[in-house]
Amino acid sequence: MSASPVERYVYGPIRSVNLVVDLEDPLSPELPLREFVRANGAPPSPPRYRVLELELAVCPEDHQPVLLAECGGCPKFVKRSKRHVCCRRVLV
């Protein structure tokens, strides 16, 4: 008689990073919002600058950072709950 695998749910935090992108100068590096304000002394103003919010999580399988949008395609992804992502982990 073989034992069936045991599943466990793993919760990982979701981290948001706000990046400022210069739309007029393609060679200008993207900066985190705090660094941009510290360097320029003022918040970014449209239409030249755009603030992008990237949501990142750490994959419980390989411990690599991934965009939260990529989690939906993973077969082990269960759900997003507020500021955490829930994934299925099989214990052997």
C-alpha cells in the first residue's frame, strides 16, 4: 500500500517596488521612487516620467524572485490573499 503525497500550503509575502521611468530619455536608468525623489528633490511629474508598480514574490520551489503576474501560470499557485501569495507544496 503506497502512501499518497501530503500537500501543504506555503504563504509568501508580496513585495511592491515603485520604479520611475523617463519616457523622453531611453538611456536614463529606471530608479526606485525613493531614490528618484532623493536625487531630484521632487516627485516625478507626468508626462515625462511614469511610475510603474511591480509586484514581486519569491517562488517557494526554487526561491527565485518572480513577477506576480507569472504566478498565475504556475500549476502550484493557489491564490493571492491581500499581501501574500499562497502556493501548494507537495511533501514526499
